[in-house]
Amino acid sequence: ETNSFSFPFSPSVVCGRLKDNILFFYLNYILLTAVVFTLTLVTVLLTPQTLITIVALAIGWLLMIRKTADGPIDVKCLSISRKEGSAFMMVVSGIVLFFLLKSIFWVSLGSASFLALVHAWTRDASTHISEDTAAGSLNPGEEFA
């Protein structure tokens, strides 16, 4: 039995292995990214600033939904429907969450990318790839015709 993990240093072997493993394990790498992002998000959500901001957004959404339940609301000379209020709250929520979570996104994406690249560099999946090709399944990265 051969070892599935090794550390090649030849550029041709490394490039070929990275390409094959990324195409073969891409769903695993996407799942890894989602798990790392979720764990990072849960960790950061436990800070008071983040909790207060999310509660404020939730209160804003509840107020908008309740105020527009019976029809449009009038604010000075404007009439705001539920659809317009929802669009406004979506924009506000998106901007607030972007600035609140942008560092989390880059940290988790960087960490997951690093782990995926280390796995793709060290994992020799050539036997699995050749078995799948021989069994008649799609080649890694090939689209349905």
C-alpha cells in the first residue's frame, strides 16, 4: 500500500497535482470554506458590537414590516410601500453586514484557501482519478453534454 500524502518539490509534479486535486476535490474545498466561514462567523457573533448591530437590524426589519402591514406609510410627503421599505432595508442590511463582516470573510477565505492548497499539494489522488475515469464517469471538471 502506498502513502496517499507526500511532499513533491518538482514544479511539474506540483502543478499537475494541484490541477488534478483541485478539479477532483473542489466540492470538499467548497465545504471546507463554508465550515471555516461558519465557525469564524459564530466566533465573531459573540462580540457585543456585532450582537448589538444585528439586533438593531432585526428591530429595523420588524418595525418596517409592522408599519407597512396595513398598506403604505406616509413619511412627510413620501408614501413608502412594503416593497420599497424592504428594498431599502435590504440595501441598509447589506451595507452594514458588509462592513461588519468583511474582515471575517477575508480571514476565513484565506484560511480555507491555505488549507485547500496544502491538501492539494500533498495529496496524491491519481489512483482515485484514474479509477473514476476507467469506470466511465465524467473526467474532473468536465461538464454534462
